[in-house]
Amino acid sequence: MLASLDGEREKLPVVQQAGEMEVGNLSRHAGYTQLAHEGSGEIVVDVDVLRSRLAQALDGDPSESPGAGGEYGQRMLFSDPSLERQTSVRQMLTEEVQHVASETWLITRLSLTLLRFLGIGTRWIGKFIRLFLYAMFLLPGFVQIGYYYFFSKDIQRSLVYGDHPRNRFDLYLPTAGQKSGQAQIGPEVGQNGRPAVIFITGGAWVIGYKAWGTLLARQLVERNIIVTCIDYRNFPQGCVSDMVADVSRGIGHVFQNIESWGGDPNKIYLVGQSAGAHLGACALLMQAKKQTLEERAELTWKASQLKAYFALSGGYNLMSLMEHFNRRGLYKKMFLRIMEGEESLPLYSPECIARSPSFRDAVPLLPPITLFHGTADYSIPHEASVEFAEALQSVGATVNTVLYPDKTHTDLFLQVCE
């Protein structure tokens, strides 16, 4: 529609479209009547005044716009949803590029720091080469899992649970990927929602990453179970106290939000593998101990709220494992740096915590614990789980040990994922 006025006015095309122009608002609010008014089905626009109002809005001074007030002084007179979407997409892409650039720089810097600790050692280099070759043989499977991880609608990646670096988690929701008419596998959905699993990945406290849990999460989400894979600071970005704090914070975040994801807060299971099993056990036992103290009012979650804890191929006595790790390429100097010194080893050894007299009052707060281990595990000997189970049993905790004959560190995890 074309509109005109006598004097210093010009013809403008004006498109009246619901949701895109707020002409009604302009004509109804005092001070904007000089911008637009209706007459004979036409909208008359004073171009000079309109330019003046737009300039004032762009200058960010809402007080100069008569009748605008706090709400309208911050708004554009006319809004185009397509332009807003384009701006939003550009902003998201810019933020993503900035995030990738900062993460790349961070990883490079931390890798150089890590190399200074490792030095030119034949053992760790040999282990790294073996790991690389192993990954190459499994590449076809990794490609399939990678495609699922990056393109599946089941997954919400890199959600934030804390303020520190790596305080992110992946959320796997069964509802997104289920097809209509598909037979349900797994537990029935109760009135309070689905059961949920919190998974803590391994990685020798150095190379852990939340995506390592994708294979397990995929199996569980197909069985109608919600899964959260928690990321945490690895060395040298953080030491053991930082890792335990991150894991505990992530667990608390899940408890606080599980109902909004359709989960049952009374059916949350904690699962840890390798270094993740150690960190999960530390977080669990420490949280149970905090429940017996005055600081329990400040807790975001309680050990007694967990339905059960499943630990795969974990190490629970750092003092007895230190020499073993040194022979395997995780050198003593670096290991002690990760664990914040030799004096901290018993403080972050779940076996030692369980045997401590000060832990007795916390034992009834522990959920049932099941320890899984392969007897052919050379990364962490299966005796680690056996001895931890004995320590828990000696104080009256409910614990079960499941040993898999001739299964290695990786075999066990792959078998569980099946």
C-alpha cells in the first residue's frame, strides 16, 4: 500500500502483516500518533519523524521516545522474524567458532603441559602407539558411533552443569528417537517417569571425555532409560580433587533436573568405568560421609538417593596401584601430581575411606554397590575390585562382585555395552 502526506513526506511501501508490524500498537500509544494514523484504509507515515524515532532507538535512549516507556523504548518499531532468525543463526555460528577456537588453543596448551610431565618415555609412547593402532582397527565401528553421536535426535550435547571448564554433560532421551509402533524394550515407564543412569567415563584421569559413553548410552536409551554422560576436568586441567568435585556437581545437577527430563528421581543409577569408577566411588563415599555431618543441609544430592552404584574395572586403593601404574607408563611423578601428592593418596582411595573409623556412621547411607572386573585386566588388576569389596563388606555395606574370566579392561566394557 502506498501512503502520502502533503509537505515534506514521501511515498513508502507499507506491508501490513500480522506478527511482523505493530501499527496497531503505534497508533494506540501516546507519542506515536504522529508516526502513523489510519485513514480510509491507508496507513500514513511521516518519514522524518519515523527516521528520528529510529535514530533515537538505535542510540539506545528510550527516554527520548515519547510514550515509549521501558517496554517499547527497547523495541524496534517494526520487526521481521526472518531477519531475527538470520541474526540468531549468525550469532550461534560465531559463538560456536569462538568456542572451537578457544578449545583448540586450550587443548594444545594442555597437551604441551602433559608432554612435559611424560617426557621421552618408551613405556608411555609404546602404550600410545598400541592405543592408536587399536583405534584404527575399530575405526569402522567408531564411524558408526560418531555418526550417531553427532546426528542422533536422542542426544542433547554439551549441556552445562557448572562454572568450571569441562563442566558439561550429554543427555540421551528415549522419547526423541522412539518410532511410533516400535515395541518397547526395557522397563515400563512408571508414574514418576523413566529410570536414569549417570555415567562417568574413564581415561586414566587424563583422556576422559563424555563421548566415550556413547556406545553404552545408545544401548540403554533403546531400553527406555535416560542417560547422562558427565564430563569433568582431566589432568593437567585439574587434579583429583577437581575431578571428584566436578563429578559430584554433575550428579547433583542431574538430581535437580531429572523430573524435567521425564525421569524418576527415585530410580537414578550411578555407573563408572576405570578412572570414572574410582571418581564415582570417591564422590559416593564422600557424599555419604557429608550426610552425617552438619553440612548435609547444603548438599545438592544424597548418596542414599541413588538406587545403586555399578563400577566397572576401577581402581580403589591408589597406594597399592601406584607402582603398577608406573610400570604401565603412568609414571609415578605424574601420578602423584594428578593425585596431589603422596599424602593425598589415602584421602582419595575409596578402599581406605571405607575402612576409616570415621566412615562407620555413613555406611547405612550407601546404596547397593556392584563391582565388575575382568580377570585378564592388565590396566587395573581385578584384585582392586576384590579388595574394595572386602573393605565394604567388613563395615556392613551391601556389595556384590562380578568377575569375568579372561576379559580385559576393554573387553568388559564392550561386553556390558552389548
